Amino acid sequence: MTHLKPLASGIALATTALFSAASQADDQTLDFGVPAWPGITVKTAIAEQLLNPLGYETSTQEIGLQVIYQGIESGDIDAFLGAWLPAQREMFNPRKESGALIDVANNVDGAQMTLAVPEYLYESGIQSFADLDENREQFDGEIYGFGAGSAASEILHNAIDNDTWGLGDWQVVDTSEVGMLSAAKDAISREEPIVWVGWTPHWMNLELPMRYLEDPENLFGENNGESDVLTLLSSDYAEANPNVVTFFEQFTFSAEEQSWMIQAFGQEEQDLADVAEQWINDHPERIEAMLADVTTTDGDPAWPVIEAQLNN
């Protein structure tokens, strides 16, 4: 395998309710908002490792989802690679309509988010949201989520409030992503019932025997939670940097590719920079396509710059 020179891509924690004075965006830096989600973290690191050699300064802020949208609106955040739609539509739509952001591209092909159960439950007949309330006692009336305030949590709480699918007397166990998947793995090890918020891309699809439930009412979106994962840029940054817009229009992955990233970084705890570097080195033809018609900040073609590093 050829090697790309490692580049720093640390994730900085925001230390105030929004941003400290020291973390305010400057016009020359591409500031990424990154929630604590492995897939978005790795994609952001890949973007940094490609853009830094082209002459772009980048920084990252590990902050919550709502703060990222607020930051795009205020100009403190320039880019976000994890706008899951339709799940995040309540945060996305007002900023889109106001002109605060542009959605550059869907960066994951094949994304989906909806409720999941172990394969043995699916095969036993629990195959849709309609089957849940009929088997409420098995689940103790609990659906596992990955965090209060998440888009998925809001969707489920709305379903409970509206008694959709008879879920009015259910509750969401809003834990963390790690807590939710630990509960799923523990239940699966004992072949016990559990229902949780599942999505792809994610390592769970590679490691857990699981199936997604059918939802004709499209609580998580049409076609059983079919989703786009949009790359967002603040409108001001996009207008000032059309070359970066071109790059992100071509910066896309399959759900399986991102699942590998999430598994390597989030599950196997490999070093972030190494995971990003490995993907770049393993996919030179994809990188070349991502850099088509992209230049350095000096106006030179981008691909030869990256290709030269791949060959060192």
C-alpha cells in the first residue's frame, strides 16, 4: 500500500454554550462542525487530509447537532457532512429557506434510518411498526434511542404523543449510541426482545444480526426511512469558495464504505488520522474523481498534488 503523509486533523471541544472567542471562525479557515458520530468524524478527517495539501486551512469543532446548525446560521461553522434528511428537517428547512446554507450533495448512497430488531424477532413475525404494540409486553414498552435531542428521539416522542402505531403508552430509553448498541448486543447474546433506532451506514450492519422494520406511515421518511446525508456549506463560505464547492459536490461514499470507516474508528478504535489515510491510500481512483476540476489555492490542478503524496 502506498502512503499519504499524515496530516493533523484534531477535533477540538467547544468550551462554551456556543463558541468561545478563540474558536470564532475566520474568513481564511474552513471550519467544520462535527458531532460525536464516527462516520462524520472520519469523513471530515478525509476531507481535511485532501484539502490541507491544496493550501486550505481547516479546523473542527466537536459540538452538538443543534449548535452546528446555529453555527452555520451565525457564520461560525462553514461545513457539516452529516445532515441526515428527512430526520433533521426541522433544523435544516428554516436555514435552507432563509438562505443561510446550501446543500451541496448527498454524500452517502444507500443511507437509511428506522427501527430495527434482531433477525430472530423479525423471523418470528415482528416485521413492521404495526407488530410492536401487539407484542408490547415482550419489549416492556421500550424503544432504545441514542440520545435525547437527537432527530430520531424527536420523531419517536412525536409518535408517542400522537399514539402512532399504538405507541402512546411506550417510552424511549434515550441513552447514548454506545449505550443503545450495548443493550442491543446484550439482548442479542441472550436472544431476548429489543427494538432500537438503527441506521446505515454504521458498523451495526456489519456485526449485528438485525433487520429493519417496515413503516407504511413513513415516520422516519419515505421508503422505510430512506435518507440523504447532505453536505452543508454556509452560503457565505460557498459563495467565496467555489473551488471547495466543486470538491464537495464530488465528495461521496457508499453506505458500505462509510460503515467500514465507522467500524474501524468507532468500534475498533483505530487512530482517526490512520483510518482516513488508509481509505485515501486504498482508493486512488476515487480520490482522483473527487478532485476532478478542483485546484490548489494557487490555481494548480489538485490531483497531481495528492498523487505525489500517495507515491511517497
